[in-house]
Amino acid sequence: MRHFFFALLMLCLSLAAHAALDPAAVRQLAAEESDDKIAAIQKLALTAEPDALALLQQLADGTLKDENGEDITINNRVRRELDGALAVLKLIDPDTKVRYKAVKEIATNVDAGMAPMLARARDRETEPKIRALLIEVHALATLKDADPQIRLAAAKALATSADPNTKALLKAQSEPANETEVDVRRAAFQSYLAVKDRLTLAETLGRIFSGLSLGSILLLAALGLAITYGVMGVINMAHGELLMIGAYATYGMQGLFRAHFPAHEDWYLLAAVPVAFFAAAAVGILLERTVIRWLYGRALETLLATWGLSLMLIQAARVIFGAQNVEVANPEWMSGGLEILPSIVLPLNRIVIVGFALFVLVLVWVLMNRTRLGMFVRAVTQNRGMAGCVGVPTGRIDTVAFALGAGIAGLGGVALSQIANVGPDMGQGYIVDSFMVVVLGGVGQLAGAVWAALGLGIVTKFIESWAGAVIAKIVVLVFIIMFIQKRPQGLFALKGRFVES
Amino acid sequence: MQRRNFIKATAVSIALAAAGFATQPAIAADTIKVGILHSLSGTMAISETALKETALMTIAEINAKGGVMGKQLEAVVVDPASNWPLFAEKARQLLTQDKVAVVFGCWTSVSRKSVNPVFKELNGLLFYPVQYEGEELEKNVFYTGAAPNQQAIPAVEYLMSKDGGSAKRWVLLGTDYVYPRTTNKILRAFLKSKGVAEADIMEEYTPFGHSDYQTIIAKIKKFAGEGKKTAVVSTINGDSNVPFYKELGNAGLKATDVPVVAFSVGEEELRGVDTKPLVGHLAAWNYFQSIKNPENDAFIKMYKDWAKKQKLPKADTVVTNDPMEATYIGLHMWKQAVEKAKTTDVDKVIAAMAGQTFKAPSGFTIKMDEKNHHLHRAVFIGEVKADGQFNVVWKTKGPVKAQPWSPFIAGNDKKKDEPEGK
């Protein structure tokens, strides 16, 4: 290995070699045994020819064919060697992004033999970000060097790392069994502590983020219910199905964009937002006008009637879209993740959803507190008779408020379509969670729903990380039951004079 | 004589028609009814819908070639909706009301466990087409999927090998029900027998339909970052696989770092996922669509044509997978057994099933074991390719006999390799 990489480096630097690719080595790439393939890869990489790079890249992409025109296939072991060889060849690439990725790749599979090459690459590197990474990777390669001084320098340099693998290596280096020099042991241990602290911090941050993400999903699912149940007092069991309608509207827009605007397919999601809102709101108006308005004030009947409606909506979706889940793809700009530290990657789709939840929240808050419509809704909620006396059209306000709640559920559906499965009964999974959020937050309070959703999200994620998903679900449910026993009005209680009280 | 028969037949048909059982007794007498018991809605629909289609396709194929003993097969399709108690109810309906000769159905072990007592009580016949955890041997069931020694154990051995990445630490991840729990119990015992320490095994479960895999992925990353090469064994079932693989791709956990080998994910489950970030993750099965041989080419073509003819959703991208092949083998073997026994009588068909062979799309002549109701099958391990197909990286030399009673569970060495009461 050592000789291989050293020779590779020499060749990388002397760009003079112009021999044609060894045909035997090229043929050997199609060999049956992984060992033979790896040998061929190393031989080809050693030539450092652009042709070899192109050939190996083809092999990595799975587009290389053998003499019979069959695809040459590789397994994970060959792929790892191949990625390593490609990364070394790409260390001299003029594009900083390619270089950065190459160094990252080398970091996952670093070898003591790479040290001289990495040192040269480090000294040549001008981009500070890549240079810092190269210093770290070089230190990793020299941590087991024969010279104690070099080991000491490496152990010290690794204090800036945030890689879990480095942590394990430093831990091993700080033990007397693996390291004879006291100084190196001490430096390694100190670096180990630094890396460990950084990793613990990263882990906590990661957990808070995933809690935040779950919380914002709960919030999006529950916000519509906070209006229909919280403000209007309608126990709407069909709320989950309004989410489903939003998700299917997203699916419909995706299909529409694929068929008519394939060039702008990635933006179907933005178009889906208003469509989902109005589709769900329209269904909401239909439900309110035909069924729910005749049942105001009769909680039990509403519950049963809306439950029946939910079954009808599920069946309608099954008839229209089929019983199977449909595929809603993340747009390109929502795929992948943002790497904060090597140990935590925040998925972009979740970041976008947190932002979207915030947007919907602001929207609802402005609607409820800064518009005439919102004022009417609040007035009707607080004292229907009095509101009617001063000229508020209470019947129409009920419809509009219910449509608003339904529309917001539709927006929740857009978000859900990006992370969960879209199918006719997807709403069933969220109805319990939504009611939990609204009841815990305090009926009639938007702020309560926000705190409850975020709180539930973060608590669930922290319990999940030490007890598992199954236990977390149970613990949270038990906690809410106990909490409601102690405080039936929820986290935030409405204060003021009401007709009912 | 003839006249008396005619009167008898008329009387019977009037009685039947009046009772509302059958409106066309004349046709019913000429067909053999075959029950199909797969979830067409709910969390398992992602996997099971294709099995219903495969069964219908195979029935059409058999009918086109003259049926069974000169009689046409008539499919009776029911939807147990991923609802385990409903499976038992629907099975009872198939056996008592529709009076089917045989049932092809179930995917999850919990659904099979739910229908087992029904088949036992009514002496029905079930063909179960999916790999499972073993630990049962029912007289009324034929298992055409893999037992643990035909899937789980070889997969783990492969990951331990040099080519598989020499994994030293193990994450056993599954959906919370009987199949993953039992499989992981067997795997744990197997890993311990290979000298893997307790601290190097992590076991995690999620509920059915779980869609938030952030915590699990973060845990796997942390576990993998503790110095030794880590591999994940996934027994996640149903549509949870879509968010799981999405999260895996978004979190940047590559197969070269932490390979994930799945036992319930095949070509069909990957249809709804962007597979580019998943290249190199593995699955272990007894069949892959990418296997090249004339039987498989014909099988794939038959299914593609069927999908087009039936106008299945996205008919141009349909795929075939292992449980579909197992359904196909099961139906053909049942046909052969009925023709050998010259009756659809359950006990006689069970006896005739022993030793049946069939040239399967997986490229081997598959045999039904003389005693233990399982197939002898070859094992393949495939890596996910960018197009959602699998690239076979390892396979057994030939078919392997199933061990429904895993030797890695204490007390199993005393159990008989054939069903009780046979």
C-alpha cells in the first residue's frame, strides 16, 4: 500500500508520463475475483493518466462495459478501493469542490502510506478550508509514525477534528498498550477529550434539530386542528384526511409539472402550496356546509359524523388514486443534507419543512390577529350571541373559519408528502398526534399548540434516542394522559368571560 | 336415470341459487377456486399488491394452457387491508364460503400466524411466498420463501467475509413484530457463536408505518463511529422502507462506510425511492430480476405484458422480485401436485407436494423437500444499482435445504423436521 501511494504521488506530480494504458490491466478490470480487480485499479491509477482517471470514473459510475458488452460490476470492497484511488487522483484537480470531496473521501479510508503525499498536497493547498482538512487527514496518517515527535504533532493536530472515527483512534493512542511515550499519550488523551466534547455537542444539536423537525411536522399537522377544534370547538375526526388531500394535491401537481413543464419539475412544490390549500379548503367548505354546521354544540354527534366522513374520504381517495401509496419525489433542491460537522448532517428536506412551518405559523397568526376576518372569528368564538348582535355574520364566519383550518391542514399535507408516504390512510397516523398537540397546548390557543408541538417533538426525540421509537411513543402518551389529569385546560388556559363558562 | 340426475341437478342449483351462494352453478362445477389473500391497502400494500397480480397472471397462464385436470382455475381475490385479525376473517371466508381449493397469501409473519389456526381448523391449504423467521412447521402450509438459513445467515456471513467488508459491529434494525424479533434472536446467537461481543451488537425496533428515521440514523452513525467496521441488518417491513432509505440517502451514510443489508426490500420496494444515494447497499434473496436465464426472461416478459394488459399503475416500470417468483413457483407446484394426486383434496395434495420439482426463473430446478414443506433454494446477495436493480455479488453453488428450526435457538435440535400430525 505504502509503495503504491508513494509511487502514485510521484506520478501525479510529474505530469510527463504519457504511456498508453496497459491493455492487460484494462482487461483485468473485468476479472471475476475482487483481488484481481483491485490490483488492476491500482495499476491503472499509478499511470495517473487522464485516460485512466476517465476509465476508473466510468467503472465507478457503472457504465464501463467488458469485451462482450456486458456491464462490469463491482462490489463494495472494490468500490471503496476505487473511490480511494479516484480521490488521490483528484487531489490535484483545479476545482476546489472536487478537491474538497476528494480529501473527505481519503479521510474515510486513510493509510499510513499516504502521509508523504498528503503532506505535499497540504503544503501546496491554498484554499484554507481544504488545507485545514488536509492537516487533519495528514495527522491521521502519521498518528502511528515511528518517530515520537511526529506522533506527538499528529495527536495535537487532531484536537480540531469532529470525526467519530478520529475519536476512537485517539482513545486507542492514549492507552499504554498502544503508545509507549507519555507525552504522546497525554496529547492524544487531551485531543480525545476535545473531540469527544465536540461530538457530544454535535449529538445534542442533532437531537434538538430532529426534535425541532418532528415538532414542526406535528405543528403543521395540528395547526389546522387548532383552529377547527381549538377555536371553533368542532371535534373533527376527518382532519387527518384533510392532510391527505393536501398531500394528494402535491402529488397531482407533481404529475402536472412532469407532463407539461418537465424543465421546471423541481418547482412543482411551490405551485402545490396554494393548490393544496384551496383543495383542502374547498373540501372543508363542503363538509361544513353539508354536515358539520347542523351539529354545532353536539360534540358526540360531530365526532361520529366526522369519523364517518373520514372513512368516506379515505375510500374516495382509494377509488380515485388507488389503494397503494403514490410516489412524491423530493425536488433536487430538497435532496441531500447540510453537513454541519462530520458527525451531523441536517437533511435539507427537514430544514425546508421547519422553515415552512414557521411561514404557516406567521400566516395563521397574521390572519387571526391582524385581519378583520380573524377578529370576527375570535369574536364568534368568544361570544357567538354578542357577535351576532353587533352584525357579525356568524354562519358565514363559521364556514370561513372551518375552510381556513382545512386549508392549513392541506398545507401540512404538502409538508408531509416530502417526508412520509402518501396513501389513502396516511391521515389516520396523524389524527391522534394532532389531537395530542391541541389538547396539551390548551384548547383555543395557537401559542399553546406551538409550544406543545415543539415540546412533544423534542421530548419524543430525546426519549427515542435512549429507549427506542416504540417505548418513546408509549411514554409520551402516558405523560400526556397524566398531564391532562393534572391540568385539564392544557398548558395555556384561555382567560376571560365566555358564554359557556 | 338421466332424468333423475337432471332433476337432482336442477333441485340443487335452485337451492344454491336461492341460498345466494352461487348464481352460476353450471360454470362453478367446472372450475377450481383459488383464494388470493394479500393486502391491497394499508402499510403492506406496497409489497403485497404485486403478489396478487403475479398470482392472477400465473392463473391466467395455467388456464391458457388448459387449466388443471381439464378444469379452469377461478381466482377469488380478497383484501385483508394490512389488518392482522382481518386476515383470519378473510381466510375463513375463503375456506367456508368460497370453498377454495387452495389459498396463496400473506406477507408478514404476524398475518400468517393469524391465519394458521383457521387453516388448521378447517384443514385448508396455504402457500406462503415470503422469506420468514422459521420456528414453525404447519401441516397445512407450504413455505415457498426462505428460512433463516437460506437468507439471513448467508447474508451476515457475506458481510463478515473480506469481500463483504469484514464487518465487526452489527446493528439489527427492524419493525416491531414477530419476524424481525425472531430473526434478530437467531442472528444474535449466530453472531455470538462467531465471537462477536454483546457490546458490538445494537438492536432497534420501530412501529409499523414509522416514518421518522432521524434518530435511528443518528444512532447508527454514532455506533459506527466507535472504531470498528459496522454493518446494518434491516428487517424493516412495508412502506417504512421508503422514509428509511430516503433518510439514509439524505444523511450521507454510504454503503462503502456502513452497508445496509435488507431482508424485506426488493425491486418492488425500491420503485418509489431515488436509488442513486443507495448504490452498494445490499439485499439477500433467492431471486433477483437481474439474474440472466431463459426462464427468467420469459417470466419478466410475461409479467410486463400482464401489467400492460391489466393497465397496472406505471405499467412500463414494473419489476419482478423474489416473493413474486415464490408465488409463481408455488402455483405451478400446486398444479403439478393436484395433477399427480388427481384431486384437490387437501390431504392428498399435501402428500403429492413432497419432492415436486420446478424449473424456476432463479435459474435452478427447485425441489419441494420430501418432509419439511420448504423449498430447496439457492441464495443470492445483491447490491443496489443506480437503476434500482440488484447486482449479484455472491451466491451459493446450488440449492440449500431449509432449516425451519434454526440450530441457533436452544432446544431446536430436538424438534422434528416435518409437521406434526402429518
